[in-house]
Amino acid sequence: MQRIKTFKTLTCAVAAACFLAVQAAICIGTLYWAIAATLRIEGTAAIVLGAIFALPSAYVLMVVTRMAYDAETDPANQ
């Protein structure tokens, strides 16, 4: 089956990806804040912790975007 790629399905995919990406960013940011506040991490250590969180965060956002695209352009969902 071929994916349905119209303006409507692509804008819906972008909207779903944005919504899910914001939700994931909020959860990851809350986790970062909780760890940094609990361990009283400041300054350079906070930047290092942020860098540690950056790679998994980018991966999660990529997966969320791909899932939204797959779901919105799937012919079974139309």
C-alpha cells in the first residue's frame, strides 16, 4: 500500500508531531529538573547533565516525529 501524502495529511502529521514533541520535552525537562534539584547540581555540572540528556532527547523527538508521520499517512487511518 502506498502512503497518502496530501496537504491535509502532512499538516496533520506536523501537528501531531509538534504535540507529541512538546509533551516529550516537558517530561524530559521535568526529569532533568528533578535530578538537578535533588542532587543540587549547579553551573558546569548542570550543563554536563543537560548534555547527557541531549542525545536521548533528540532520539525521542525523532521517533515521535516518525510515528506521527507513519500514523497520519497510513491508508488504513484515512
